Amino acid sequence: MNTLKVGDNAPLFSLLDENENTVSLADYLGKKQVLVYFYPKAMTPGCTVQAQGLRDSKDALNTHNTVVFGISPDAPKRLAKFCQRDELNFTLLSDEDHKVADEFGVWGLKKFMGREYDGIHRLSFLIGLDGKISHVFNKFKTKDHHQVVLDVLSNS
């Protein structure tokens, strides 16, 4: 796993959202900062808490000119259910073949209860107006993720 670092160019991805519309990072460059957060699976406890925190922080994120994209290997239909169930107010993107996760360096070996498997590591990237990674969030709890992001945005 070769995770992107601060100063690296963000991969220019296009993925399907929860409504099966194509969303491209390039459409936001020069206009908004983009928080790309990778999470393992929609509607699981940790992923739900993380998404709800970001949902509830939308106004604060807007004041920092920041849009949120949550990326997981879930199919668009599952993402739509997640958005509806939790009234999410940001875009979820489907990376079923984990190509974008590979490009960001967040797909790799994981261990859980003695079992090893490949999957998404829970990391987030703040992408500046110039398309470069301005911050990597790799140390946070799902319930505090939104506050860690807001703290970085407030101090930049």
C-alpha cells in the first residue's frame, strides 16, 4: 500500500454516485476544496457514525468551501439506501473495482479477528483548489472524524 501524501496530486477520478450519476473530481478543482473519505462498507456501525458526523457538519464544511465525497466499494443501490436511511446530505461514490482506492493507496491487507483480507483502509484526504493533497487524515475515531477535519480546516 503506497498511500498518497501531502503535496501529491490527487488522482482525477470519475465514479458513479448513489443515483448512478457520474461525478468527476475535475469538476470541483479550482472551485472547492474536496474531502475524500474512504470507508469500508455502507450501513455498518462505524461507517454510519462517521457519515452522520459529516452530515451534521455540513454547514461548517460549507463555510470552509469544502465538499465531501465518501468512497466505498459498495454498489450505487446500497449507497442510495445508506443516503436515504441516514438522510445524508453529501455524495457517496461507488468504487466497486477499488481502482480509485488503489490510486489513493488505501486498498490493502487488513486483519480482523485473526483473518486477513484485502479491503479499504479508513483514511481521508483533503484536496486543495489546486488538486494537490493538502492534508491526510489517518489518525481519528469514526465518531470524531468530522471534528478532526473541521479543526484542520479552521487552522489552515
